[in-house]
Amino acid sequence: MAIVIQKFGGTSVRDASRRDVVAQWVVKAIEAGDQVVVVVSAMGRRGDPYATDTLLDLITDADLTPAAERDLLLSCGEIISAVVLASHLRRQDIPVKVLTGGEAGIITDGNFGDARILEVQPKVLQNLLQDGVVPVVAGFQGRTVEGRVTTLGRGGSDTTAVALGAALHAVVVDIFTDVDGIKTADPRIVPDARTISQLDYDEIFQLANLGARVIHPRAVEIGRQFSVPIRVRSTFSESQGTLIAPGQGTLDPWGHRDPDHAVTGITQLDHLMQFRVTPPPAMHKDWAYHLFMSLGENGVSVDLINLFPDQVYFCVPPEKTQITEQTLKDIGFGYEAYDDRAKVSIVGSAIQGLPGVVGRVMAAMAQSQIEILQSADSHSTITLLLHRRNMEKAVAALHKQFHLDEEVPKT
């Protein structure tokens, strides 16, 4: 019998009617002869009673609460969700067992709030599956070697599901959500964005890392490391969704590459902080080394770095603004900060070294009269930093420029 992991996001388990739909997916897999492990997120989103952000909002002095205690609180949302969903499954005469992440064998380091998985001990789950029981695992959490509860950071339930899939040698990890797969762009910005039928790990990792929020980058990392097939699909439709697996990319296997169809998807991240930093007049030539070492020691990871002999530009997420400014003041650097920035990226495994791609990006921005503030590229991405007000227009222009509403023609 094949093992499948079914992970259901917060919107999929928000209310009783949706949980009944979830139960039918479990029944369907069992009737197909599969052994099923269910992983759940907390129910709903901020404002819903047991959502992760709602629980965090209960602490008025969250910054004064030790990280280990915050993890205890935050882990409750997934536990509640698991117990409630298990009751729906029992009504379908499905034998179930609810487990916390730690009980399911997920062992992590002690970095509370953003713990990394050290290992998965699958024996408990294997025994339950052999006995015909469906484990319902609280996602987003694990335990340290000492037994302390940890959480895995935003999107941690995806990470839970793929890690369990790797440990159990699952044939597929189904990530059920409220959209029918990975889109060529955010459908709220581009209504005709198309569902991508298949992706390789590198492409989806770049999409996720650069703003696509359907699956967490860390889950993709684990999937790539252990070659776990991942399918992103909708709880509420029969669509096959997007399959992520080795050899499933959009790059033509015979090496045919067309600049008009070289891009897989467009992503965006808004509310970035851009800094222009200048060293003190008497600072030695190694000022950049001193700057970035100081930022790193204070937990600041920078993005979109443009370094010049007398200044540097970079971006940080908004939650790192205060510590960045304090670090710069402490080391005597001058700076200007801009809080109205966003970045838009194109992703595609076929763009590496392909003439004409950059020209098409520039054409789309020029035709839309969008100013580019900074840019960066890698073998499979081109990223533009823009004024926040131009972000959605840029996404739509690039989507149109690269014909992403069309199926890639077969060669």
C-alpha cells in the first residue's frame, strides 16, 4: 500500500462544512487503497478564534514573552485543529489518532519561533499505519531533544507535511489549499493567471522565496533533498493542481528556448525598506565588510545589494527596520531609508543566458512608464525594485510581455 500525506491549510479547516469536504478527501484516498497521514494548520486566519495570529494577539506584551512560551501558545492552534478534524473523520468511521508534531517524531533545534528540523523519527506513524489508523498530525511544530515544544516558522505546516513524506517515503505529499495550484502570477493582480501544471524544485523554490505564498520555501528544500513529489491543489475542486517533482520543469528537454515563453511565473513582495548607506569620512576601505558583519551579528539579512565605492543600497523586510537603523547609528554610518518599495521578479529555468529576456523586461517597464530603482539577477530570475505604487502594474505588464496567459507551445 502506498503512503500519501494530505496537508490541509487553515482556510480548508476553517468551519464545519469545509472540514466535511476535507474528510471526503481522506475517505477517497483510503478507498483507493492508500495509507493516509493528515497534517493540519490552525483553523482560519487572523480574526478567526483559533488562528495562529489570533492566538499571538492574546499577548499584549509579546516582545516581553520568552520565545519558548510563545511557541507553547502558538502550537495550540494546530492541536485544536487536529482534534476537531479528527471528530469529523470518526463520523466517517475512520480510525484516527491525533498527534502533536513532537509525538509524530519531529525533532528540532532550540531556535524557538523558527526551529529547524534535525530528524524525523517515523516509528510511531509507521505503527499506526500498519494498524490501519490514520494519524492526524498538528503541523507547524516539533520538539527539541529535551522535549520542549517548538514552532517551525511561517508556513511550517507545509514543512511538517513534506518532512513526514520524506521520512515515510510517501508517493506524494498533497498540499491542499484554497487555490487550484501554483499560478503564473497572483490572480488578485492578474485575473487570467494560469495554473502551472508542473514545476521542478528549483523553479518553485525561487517562486516561493520571491513571494509566491502557496508553499513555503523550506518545504520545497526538503522535497528537493529527498526527491519527494509535492502536489499543490485545491480542497474545493477536482483540479489536478501543480505537480512539483524531479524532471517536471517547464524547460524543453531538447534545449529549445523561446524568449517569448522563457518565463514560468511572476512574483512580488511589497512593503520592503530600502536603505542608502554611506560610510564615515575617515572609514578605511574595508567599510563594507564592517557594515555587513555588524548587520549580520544583529540578525539582519539584506537583499538586493548594489555596492559602490562610496555607498551601498540594500533592502530589508519591514520588521528589521528598527534594528537596521540602530546598527547603522551604532557604527557611525549615514543612511537614508525609504519605506515605499516593492520588488517584482520573473522566474524561469529557461532564461539563463538567453538573449532578449532582459530587453523584454525593460520594454515592459518602459511601455508602462515604470521607474526601476534597483535590479538583480541569477541564472533563473530577474528581480526589479520599484515604487510600491507600481508593483501591481509591473506584475501585469510582465505577465503580458511573456505571454503567460498562454500555454507554452510544444516543440
